[in-house]
Amino acid sequence: MNTRSGLAILACLAFVTVPAQAETKPHSQYGGQENRDIKSLSPADIDELQSGSGWGLAKAAELNGVPEPAHLLELKDEIPLTQEQVATITETYQLMQARAIEQGETLIRLERELEQGFRNQTITEETLKSKLGEIAMSLGQLRYIHLSTHLKTPELLSPEQIARYNSLRGYSENPCARPPEGHDLARWRAHNNCE
């Protein structure tokens, strides 16, 4: 077999395999989630809700320099906090956590009810609207619990302690204040949403 014949055969084989690959459909990003008890909540989500963790619901406060009690307690020695501050923040955190766990359980129950309605094919537009309203109220209440607790911490701390907290959490660096050397200033400012 000469080189030309070999190349022709390889070209034909390559052509034949392309349509087979094109027919393959991509898998859904939700693949595997159909086996969850509650499809809309991962096991990690359920763990966070059952433990009263933040579940990312308080970012509006946390990322704007309003400290979260659990993180304050984690960083109490580095900030540093006084014994009185630790006692007050611990009490605030425990109250928030108890309320968040209760509301988290409510949210899980409501999501489970929604899940069962779809699984059993008993849900109607009317019950769907009602259930989504309950879920929205529960999620809003849970978010309120977390955010309102953040509101209590600034009055317990000095401005220096808040600045130290934000620094330890990695929030105090303003990318707009000091672009890295060698970067195009206009592109850096646009990329970091600098005003």
C-alpha cells in the first residue's frame, strides 16, 4: 500500500467517525441529581439548613463589612475580642442559630412537599403557586434571621476590630485602590467594577 492509499483510508475513517460523535447528546448538568430525596436541595444544602449555617444568605452584610457572629468567634484571638464581647457574641450567635435551624427545617419540609407534589403528579397550578409562596416566605424569613443578626455586631465592636475582622476574612483589600503593577489601569478598573 502506498502513502496516498493509506492517507485516503485514514481520511475516510475520520469522516465516518465524525457523525457518530456529533450524534452524542451532552449530559444535563443535573445528571445524578434525580436520585436526591429533595431534588432542589443537595445533601450539603440540607446539612447547612439543619445546622443553622449561613448558606450564603448573609452576603449582603458580610461582604459589606458587617461581621457575622460565628466568624467573629472563630477569629476572637486574632481580632482580639474581650471576654465580655465573646460572651455577648456567643449568646447572639446561639439565638440566631436556634432560630435558623427551626426555619431551615421549615424550608426543607416545604421543599419536600413541593417535591412530592411533582413526584406524585398531584400538583396543580394553584397548589404550585401556593407552595412557592410558602417557600419564598420561609426563605425570606431565614435570610432575615441571618442578616438581622449581622446588624447587631457593629455595636459590639470597635471600628478597629471590624477592620481587623474584614482583613482576616480577606475583604479589606480594595482592588480599585492598588492595581497590580504592569496592568492596564482602564481594563483593571473595568474588570473590578471600579467607579
